[in-house]
Amino acid sequence: LVARYLALGYDRLAADLVWVQTVQYFGEHVSAIPARLPRLRPLLELTVALDPHFVEAYQYGALFLWIAGDRQGALDFLQEGYLRNPAHWALPHDIGRFYFLILEDYPKALRWWTITQKLPGAPTYIPRFIARLEGRVGHRETALELWAAILNDPTTDEHFRKIARQEIERLLGSRPEGASTP
Amino acid sequence: VAKVLAIALNTFRETVRDKILYTLLVFAFAMIGAAAIFVQLSVRAEGRMVKDLGLAAISLIGTLMAIFVGITLVYKEVDRRTIYTIVAKPVRRSQFILGKYLGLLITLAVNVAAMAVGLLALGRVLEGQWQWVLLPGIWLIYVELTLVTALAVLFSAFTTPVLSATFTLCLFVIGRLSRDLVTLLPKLAGAGLRGVAFTLYYLLPNLQMFDIKGQVVAGQLPDPGWMVGATAYGLLYILFILAGTTIIFERRDFK
């Protein structure tokens, strides 16, 4: 709050300058990892305190934290960004990716990508991710419906139609699981 | 009107000869140009940085121009005693104040336009397209500058340049924080102080009205109602200040 007052309305510019400093700090110390980067978190906090809508700072700040070995910190930082910017698709998208790739928690990845899909500007590949994840977490019928919708969508290009057909065949070939439909 | 315009054009010619104006303009272009360097040091926020830095340069340097040229506008005439030759002519003091003020507004408009062209050109080079969406933001920066100029001219009518600069700068800071302060004060103080805070909030200029930088940098066109409202607010406030300046100046004895 004090930093925002001191910025006198130039808080976005101040956030940009602190962000440049954060990037430089990370760049200078990245080779020292797994050594601690004590200034990384305070610099990131200052950046987003000055501009709570600095989406790129949340996205790349979380990446820096993860590379620096702070997995929980990275996830918390992304979630803090989402709470402050609930209408921006990039943050729930990155949280979903974090759960999928790093924590391998597929139900949570599915939950976050479902949120992403509802937001304006969300990437067109999100429905495919969701369809695949529905199959992976055992929601076979839902996955089949989603893949069918992708296949029947006239805007889907031939490459993804082929993927949709393969996924449908794979799902039809697999055994229906107990709690298949959510 | 002819007399006001004559004074305005004369003031414009006078202010464009002011060296401080060129120094500040060089700083503004240096700041806008620095954006091209900063983008190399950042990650994924390049477009935003160029626009943030450019708009901040226009606002910051424009404010310094408004203050440093505005505070000497009337004072110089009195100090050099050229005011005697003007008040001896059939020119009302209100016309003199208005002419001086409009002259400085023309100077500011030329400078803001030059900085805006610089910013748009840099955006075109770095991002490959003209960022016309920034224009509403630049317009409201200009309206804010006209209000700051009116404050500087007000103080210039009755005190020294140093005090004028101090007072104008204080009001600029308060104006930039007024909305934040009004949300903070009720939490800290009792009912009496709360009343004072709200009265001050409505009396002092609310410069945050003119800040839509975040919105235009994000590529969003502002609400036309907001643009009209903020411009009308600025205009009304300026009329109020200029009326005050004229009253003070009318009462001054130049003997």
C-alpha cells in the first residue's frame, strides 16, 4: 500500500521497473540454483502489490519460483494472481498446467482448465485438453461427448479431427470404469 | 476574444523560447526511447512496458512543464514590470489571465502532441502497428495537465515561483492520492475527521479521474461516458480555479 502511495499514480511504471529488476535478479542467480534466492519472493510481491493486474508477472514469477525450488510458493503465487484477476484466462490456465505437468494431479488440472474454458479469450486447445483429462480421470462418457463435440465442430481442422477420432476409438475400446460420468 | 487570443499567442511564442521546456522535452524523448532498452531486459511484458513508460513520460514531463512554466507565467510579468504596459491598455485583468493560461495550454498541447507522436511511432516500430487505443489515455493526461496548469497560474498570481511550485506540487500529490485517502481515512479516524476528509475529497482536485492508463495499455477503449464526465469535471474545475485567479488578480495593487 505504501509503495502504491509513493508511486503517485505511476504504479504501473513502478511495477514494470521492479519487474525488470526481478528478471535481472533471477537471471543473475539462476546458475546458483538450488541455492536460495531470498530476494525473489519480495521482488515479486512488490511487483504485484504495485500492479495487481500484472498477469505476466504472476505467470513468469511462478515459473521463476518453481525453478528456484519453491513449488508451493509458485502455485500460491498463481492462485493469488487468479483471485485478483478472475476474468483473465491465462492464470487458471497456468494453474491447470502446473497441476497437470508438475504435481500430476489430474482432477485439479481438469477443474482449473474447466474454469479457463469459460473465460473470454481462452485458447482453442482447452476443450481438447479437457476431453483428454475427462478420459484420464475416469469420466469416460463425458470424455466421449467432448471428443464428439470437437469432431462435429465445423471449425476443427483435419489434424484435430484425426486426434478426436483416435481418442474416441481409444475410449470405445477401453472398459467403462465404475464412476464414469461426473 | 481577439484580445485574449493576442495574449495567448504572445504567451505561446514566449513559452516556446523557454529553455526548460526543451530540456524537459529531451528528457521525455529519452524516457520514451528508454522503453526500447527496457523491453530487452524484461520477459513477456514488452508491449506493456513501452506503453507504460511512454504514457508515464507524457504525464510526468507534461506535469513538470505545466508547473515550471505555469508558476512564472504571471509572476514574470509583475517582476519585469511589463504588467504596467498591459494593465494600462484597455485589457481586462480577466482577459489577461485567460490569455496567459490559453497560451500555455497551446504550448502544452504542442509538446504533448510531439511526445504522443514519439510514443506511437515507437509502438509502430516495436509492435508493428499503430496503437491508436492510447489516444483517449493521452487526451485525459492532457486534461489533467490543463488542470495542473490552472493551479500553477492561480498561485503564480499572488506568490513567488518557489512557493507556487510547492503549492502546485502539493495539490498534485493530494489530487493523485485523494481517492485512496478517502478510502483509508474512515478506517483510521472518528466521525468528525471523516467529515473533514470527505469535504476535502470533494473540494480538492481528484486527478485519479484522468488516469485510464491501465485500461488503454490493456487495449480496452474507455467508456465514452467516463471520457465526457472526466473532461467536463476537468473543465468545471478549471473554470472555478480561473475565476479564483481572476478575483485575486483583480485585487492586486501593482503600485
